[in-house]
Amino acid sequence: MSRIALTAFSGWNDAGEAATGVLEHLLEIWPSRPAGAVDAEAFIDFQVNRPEIRTTEEGLRVLDWPDTELRILQPPQGPELVTVMGPEPSLHWKRFCDEVLEQLQVLDVSSVISLGALLADAPHSRPLPVSAGIEPGAAEKVDPVGQYEGPVGVPTILARRTTSAGLRTTSIWVQVPHYVAQNPSPKATLALLRAVQDSISAPIPMEELVEDAEAWERGVDDLARTDEDVADYVRRLERAQDAAELPEASGDAIAREFEKFLRRRDGE
């Protein structure tokens, strides 16, 4: 059975550490084993992402380099998963994506789930918006309405590369409230994880993350109560999102409601 890859990169594409938080959660709950790596030497600015030194349980001093690591996850059911996680490269993005793709192909990956998180005007007190979609091929036409145009990160470059190579690629992004983005956002991680659940058969334990998300939201509520400017800003965001989610009073919508009324009346 072919494998499914999940990719996440820290940095610009990882607001609230939500995308990498998904992979870290999966690596905590399911057994995994090393499957490969992309050496950081040619791609990472070590003044931006520095190597770290630590002491092991055996008392040894080791250096950890900011490589991109690939691991094989073994869920209790369904196909194995391949996690791809590391810092967003500083250099040579095309070559970096080619190296990742080569390793995915060796690992018999047939589909890719690309995770990302961006800062947005999303109120913390509402469900955080999640967008998910299949990456179109280079020759496919897409509806230009609502399509993002502007700077992109390595998740987008890699998703286009895997799609061109014939791997079914889904991109999933969550919006993170920009006014509380300096800390990890378990609510955003949870929103992404629930979207990932729709793509894999193994049930993902989320109870601990749900508790963390609820605690995070209560903490932001407390922060807002101590600052009237923040509280007023949050209320305006809430009103804007609530209004955007109201059903449109279009002619078609009115006609559908009238038809429902007639059916109910005829039934009575």
C-alpha cells in the first residue's frame, strides 16, 4: 500500500507553530522510525536557524543540525504516513524541493498533504478558518476569483513540484489571529488536525489537544478583558466574521426558502 506524506516547515508558513504542531502531535501519539533527511548545509542560513547543542540521557554532548527530517509513521490502521518537517530553507528552493521529492518517490508516496498557517484577521473566539484544496497541475485552469496572488513560501513550491510529478497533493491552511501569534496556538493546530483527519483512515486522538485549545482560548479571553482596545478589536472581528457567514439574501436563496414553505404548507 502506497504511503501518504505530510509536510510542514517552520518559519513564515507556520504561524502559531500550527503546521509543525500537527506533525509533532502525530509523532507523539504513533510509533515512527527515521526514513531520510535533507542535509541543511546547502539550504539553511545558520545565522537564522542555528545548530543546537544538548546533553543526552547518557551524558553525551551532541549537536543537532537544522536538517529536514523524514520519518515513517505507523498509524493503527490504514497506510503508513511519511512526515517531512524542518525549517523553511533560506537558499536553493528548487533544488531543495527536488531532493524532498526524490526521497518521497523512493518511499513509495502517492499523495501529499501540505500544511501551512498564516496570520489573518481571524477572531480567536470563533472557529479558525481552514482552507483545503487539491493543487492544480501547471496546465490546469483555475477560477481566478478568490485565488491568492502574491509572495509564497516553500510549501507552495513543493506542492507544485509534487503535483507536477504526478503525486496527488492537497494543501491545507489555517488562519491564525495575528494579535496572539507570538505563542503556539493549539486551537490552530487542532483545526488543521481535524482537516487532516478527513484524509486518513486512522482515528487521531485529539483529547489532550482539545483541552489545550480551550485553555488557550480562555487565556486570550483574559488578555482581552484587561485591554479594552484589544477587546473592542476582537468584537469588530467577530461581527465581521459573523456577517460574512450569514446566508446571502439572493433571489435563488429566497426562492428556495419559498419552495420549502410551500412544501410544508402542502404537507399540512
